[in-house]
Amino acid sequence: MTSEIFSAAEALHMGLVDRVYRENEFWPQVSSFAERIASHPPAALSAAKRLINASEDTDLRTGCLLERETATHINVISDSLA
């Protein structure tokens, strides 16, 4: 927003990023993270994506209600598959 350039360490300190990796660690970490995400049930991933997209156009209260309804729905699906 300010067009100011920050180092990775500064961005981490300011909370702009969650983690900083050495160059040779970056892609293995990305791959590991992607594998963790992909290990979750497709219905849960789809629901999470819908919630993320919906959050752009909704207020906090509505977002929380959507999250609660979605979690209930996912739990019902999970219970029926068990």
C-alpha cells in the first residue's frame, strides 16, 4: 500500500507473513503444506473455500453464522461416512 519494500525478517516481525524460509527450504515446505491440505476430506476443503470466498462479501456476524452452519453440515457428512 505504501510501495515500501521490506525484508523477509521485517515482514515477519510486522505480521505480514507467518513464516520465512531459506531459499533451499521454500519449495519442500510448500509441498509439505500442500500435502497436508490435500489430506483433508474433499467436502471439508470445498466448504472451507466457499467460506473464504463468502467472507469477502459479508459482515463478521454473518460469516460466523455461515461457519457454524458449514461445520454442522460437515460433521453430519463425516458422521454418516463413519
